[in-house]
Amino acid sequence: MVVLGIETTCDETAAALVERGADGRGRILSNIVLSQNDEHAAFGGVVPEIAARAHVEVLDLLIARAMQEAGLTFPQIDGVAAAAGPGLIGGVIVGLTTAKAMALVNQKPLIAVNHLEAHALTARLTDGVPFPYCLFLASGGHTQIVAVRGVGDYVLLGNTLDDAIGEAFDKTAKLLGLGYPGGPQVEQEATRGDASRFTLPRPMFARHDANFSLSGLKTALRLEAEKIAPLSDQDVSDLCASFQQAVVDVVSDRLRVGLRLFRERYGAPTALVAAGGVAANQAIGKALHKLAFQIGTRLIVPPPALCTDNGAMIAWAGAERLAAGLTDGLDIAPRARWPLEEVAGPRAMTDPHPASRI
Ligand code: KG4
Ligand code: ZN
């Protein structure tokens, strides 16, 4: 089964072709990502209208290239998948409408994929991880701990009450005059910094739920920076190191609780899986390794290019859904907001009270 996947929910335009074998194994045939970083850099964040227009300009060319690289023509594929949300609505409309047109013209099934579901299932494409596993999803828009029990069967164990982790990195970078996206730059600066120089809070530490809160940390950092302004290069590095250490401590603590909740409800997870752009952070990665080792499970972190937004994850999620008999009508609407636990699965269709699983 071969599926075309289209991703346009944020500032990456992406198209990919992925094959799913009868044994459930995945293979990427092509995976093309075009980042709009340069177009948004001057604004220190993604400008929705610029993003939507940029998607329109390049998407059809990108799809043609993905088809060409895979050496396939439309009659040879089995479905067309697009991220139908959550995300910036202008971009989502571009991707989903394009997918609908291609599905209609080529008489192929359409699969409307939830972007978070695609992040959640990537570890099955890269490592064939069996259900159920514990997912730590940390990106620019989301910070969640999720029990991934099956295709379309996701239970939220923890969530951020305010900023996402990637957003906190981006805002910290902006405050310190570093570029966008901020995560990699803050990480880079942190390698030269003293993490013990500034005392920053560890929000939500030791709470019994597995939720996050990051806006207080960002505010505390701003106050420390204001106290010592103007900032020298070393000050910036020390602030970055102190901030990153606080995030690492918070992630370890919150995930420890999330994994405990997972065990209590579903038994041992087959793995701890990290996804989303923040999973590329090495300090966070080290902490996740330690945590997985401590609880006796393995850590799966897909390669950075598959952790950040890409088309292969959408194509793969589309293939998993198609294999489960889940397709969508051409009347499906794009969604700016679409919580993971509202994603339909084969189970939800027979369960008269799907909400009771949450
Ligand atoms: O998953 P992603 O590519 O896009 C979505 O937000 O969906 O994640 C992008 C986010 C940005 O906030 C970026 O600053 C953050 O991931 N990020 C990092 C690192 N690389 C990317 N954060 C911390 N350390 C990194 N090395
Ligand atoms: Zn994402």
C-alpha cells in the first residue's frame, strides 16, 4: 500500500510517499520538506498569512517532485493523505483542498490525518514499535504525554496549561536576541553557558498529575535578564543554559509522573517515544534516556528530520488509517483545533461512549 502525504499545518510545506507492507512495516519512498524559516525569521515567529501563501506557491511542485523521486504515477498509489488540522487554518485549507482535488481526479481514497496523530505514529514507521507505548510530544505548538493504544486510540495523560516547550524556547530566544526558530539556537548557546548561575523555577514540580506549565519559567527568565541588562555574550549563554536545565528538570519530573499513570492504567509501555521538534534537543534527549533506563523501557527517538514536521509522517499515518479501513469523505472540514483524543478510530466506531476512554 502506497500513500501520498501532504503537510501544511505550520511553516513547513511537505510532500512524501510512503509504503506500508502487509506486515505493517514502513518504507519512505520520497520525503520532501521545504521550510519557510527565512520568510518568517524577520518576525520572530510564524506569520499565518505569509505561511498560507507560501504553501500555495510551492505545494503542487513539491508533490510532483515527491512523485518523481518515488518513481510513481498517480494510478500506482492507494490513497491521498493530508494533515487536516490542528494548525494554522489558512495552511491547512491549502493542503487539504489540494489532497481532495487529487483524490477526486485520480479516484483514490482521501485520508484526513490529525497532525498530532502523525507525530504519534512516526515511531511505528521508523522502528515498528508495537502498541501500547507512551509518547512525549514536544513541539512549537504542543506539549503532551499520550498513551498510544492503537490507531485512533489515544489517551491524553498530560498537557501544557499554557505555553508549549518549543514555544518557550522560541520566546526565550526572541527575548535574548537570538534567531528563529529558537530551540536550536538556545541549545547551541547553552553549551557555552553555566546552568547554575541563575535560579529559575521548576513549575508543577512533584504534582500528581502529569501536566506542564511553562509561562512562569519564561517570565522568571525575563526578570533575571532585565536585572543584569545590558547582556554580554556570556550572560546570554548562562541564561540559555539555566533555562534549558530548568526545562530538562521539568520534563524529567513530569514524564516520570506520566509514565507512572501509564503503568497504573495500561501496564508497562512497549517504549517511551519522543516526537516533535523539541525531541531534537540533546540535553532533553539525554534526560529521556536516563528516565527510560530507570523504568526499564526503551527510548525511541525518530531521526530529527522525522521528529520535526514532514510529509512522511502524514503519509504513514494515512497508510495506517487506510489499513484499518478508515477513510474520509470529500466533505471533511479543515480544523484549526483538533485534540488528539477526538481522533476517530475503528474502536470509536463500535464504542457508543468513546469519551469514556479519556
Ligand atoms: O515539530 P516542529 O517542527 O513544529 C511544530 O511546532 O509542529 O517543532 C518546532 C519547534 C520549535 O519551537 C523549535 O524551536 C523547537 O521545535 N526545536 C527545539 C530544537 N529544535 C527545534 N527546541 C529545543 N531544542 C532544539 N534543538
Ligand atoms: Zn508538528
